[in-house]
Amino acid sequence: MKVLKFGGTSVGSPERIQNLAQLVQCDEPVIIVLSAMAGTTNALVEITELLYRKEMEKANEQISKLEEEYRKRIEELFTTEDFKSKGSELITSHFNYINNFVNRSFTALQEKAILAQGELISTAMFHYYLSEIGVDSEFLPALNFMRIDKDGEPDYFYIQENLERILAEESEHKLFITQGFICRNAYGEVDNLKRGGSDYTASLIGSVLQVDEVQIWTDIDGFHNNDPRYVENTSALKQLSFDEAAELAYFGAKIMHPSSIMPCKLKSVPVRLKNTLSPAEEGTLITDDESGIGIKAIAAKDGITALKIKSGRMLLAYGFLRKVFEIFEIYKTPIDMITTSEVAISLTIDDASRLKEIESELVKFGNVEIDENQSIICIVGDFISESTGSAKKVLEALENIPLRMISYGGSKHNISVLVNQEDKVSALQALSRNLF
């Protein structure tokens, strides 16, 4: 069995849905995980914000506008009157549900229930379309098996037990359709998975069922060795380890959320990134295998703030780092990079929302310098090898780029450098010219 996840653009128009229907037909059992139609979640977020603000007239306008868009797609997608009628009834049902929240008190839990409507509609539409063209499929509601616990973490036992039971009851089918992103919480209320949404759903299903492969389908043919928005002639990578893929995703490669495939990593289930526009291409395979030595890919992350704390009290002292880190823990601000000397600590954050409070605490320990508008450039590969000289090549490639920080050795898969954001593109291009 395989799990295939498709994002919002794959179901973003009747033509895309028709193409998807041809793509998913195969002889082996597959579970299809679908996102909401492209643009739907943003529209629903806007509606919930209007409801929070009690701007009911505007909310009604947005709901009617979105409903009309779906009715047009129903007319374009289906060819028979029977399925046009079913599609119309589907839209009426879901938008009646959304309209029920107008002129009523509105809570965060109700917001999540509204946001879930996008995935519920897209999967039902796709299931109806497969039925219309004579393709056997089984609807697999995610709310019947996908659950998080009181801490917001996946309830693996519940997911596996219920998913296996449902699949056993429907064993005569080979093609199953379910929703990404949405789930129930420990109290049975509609909630969501966060952490990459539908990718995370596919990874969870793949891990509990120990499938042959989880495929994440997007409009990009896998991870590239550099950012194609800024660098010409990049190429897709055939293979990465889970750790390498996580480094690239965290440090700027937008193809997936860095935590979304963690369940597959824990169970050693292979993940493949595929392109819906070029389905014959192999894409990027992500496994436990750490084959290949040297540099594989480069990614960049903008919006970084660097902080330097300089204090004579660090000299030969213990406990100083702990005190500094506790400040970031109090303000729930993760640290990306860190370097130290005998009298100073330099570190970076990508969330500056609590910067003023953090700075006011840090000045108690010494002088604080802050540099905003920085970029982290992450060079990924297998660098802990005396024979490759990869670190030397990286620094030589960047000899004309001012470097604010360098991080090496924390991971065998990553050399990270901090540069001014205005130097990012030049740095990416210089690395590409000299390393590939």
C-alpha cells in the first residue's frame, strides 16, 4: 500500500481534479490524502475573522462569494445531471453549516470546525467525480480515525486501531480518499494537526500502517540543489536522508514543513516528493539511507535576527549559558544558530515578536547587540569526513560575502552561515557556481 498526498492546487480547478483522477488509478491499494481547494482555507480564515469581529454583513458577503465559486466548479466538473445535483446538495449542506455561525457567539473551536469545511468539500467532490467516471473508491473520513491528545500530539494508538479496523471492513476496495489537516481532539471536537497539515496527515497514516511509500505531490519535482527563484540551472535531488531533508525544510526549502515527515522517519517509511505536472519524473526519495559524501543542496531562510551578548562574567564561569537560554524559554522563542567565545554568545532567532522583552532581560548579563534583516544560508550534505574538504569549499566560495556567523559541527549534515539579507542572493549564486 502507498499513501499519496495532493495539495490545494491539485484540486484547485475542475481540470486539475480530472487530471488527478487519471493519476491515482493503479493496481495496488492507495490512500489519497487531499487538501482543501487552493484559496479556500484563506477565504475561510477571512470569514472567521469577520465573525470574530461581528462584521456579519461582510461575513455573509464572503460566504456567498465562496459558495458561488464552488457552484460554478460543480457545473464545470460534472457532466451528468445526477452528479451535478449531488454536487449542488453537497455545497448547500456545507455552506448551510457555515451560515449557522452568523449572528451567533463565535469561539476558537467553532473556527476550526469552519476551517475543516474546505477539506470536507474537496474530498467529497473528488469522490463523487470518481464515481461519475466509473472508478471505484471508498470515502475514508479523517474525523473517524485521526485524533490528537490533550497536548496536541497525535494519538498513535487511536489512529492505528481505528484506521486498521476501517480498512479491514472495506477490504474489497483499493482506492481510499481522506482529508488532510483535520482531526478530532481528545474531547471529540473538530481540530487540526498544524505542522504542515496534509503532509503530516499522510506521514501519520503511512507510519501507523507501515506502508511501502508515502508520496507528497506538489508542483515542484522534489528538493532542488539550490533555490530556483534566485539561481539558474538548479537540479532536483534524487535522494536525501530524513535528516538532510529536515535541515533543508527548516532552513528555507518551502516544499514541506520540517516536522511533517517525522512520523515516517520514526518508522523508517520512505517518503517521495513528486511533481503533478511531471508525474513520470522520479522526484526526490527520502529514506534512512545517508549515502553520498559532500555537498548536496543549499537553502536560505530570511527574516532572521542576530543577538550578541558580551559579558566579562562569562570568563571561566559555569551556568551562564543556562541563564541566557532560560530567557528564550520564558518568552517561547526558539534559537536557530549559536556560536560562543570566552566572553560572548552570538545567536539567531526567526521570531522577533518578543525581542524587546528578551533584550530587557539580556542586558542584565552584559552588553547586547542586535542585527536585524539577516539570512541564514544552510549548506546540506555529509560534512564529517576528513577527506572531502567541504567546509573549506564553502568558505572559499563565500570569500567575497561578509559573514556574520558560522555554525559547523552541530550536525553532520549542515554548515550554516549568517549574512545580511541583502547579500543572500549573491551568496546563493556564489555557492552554486563554486560547489556544483
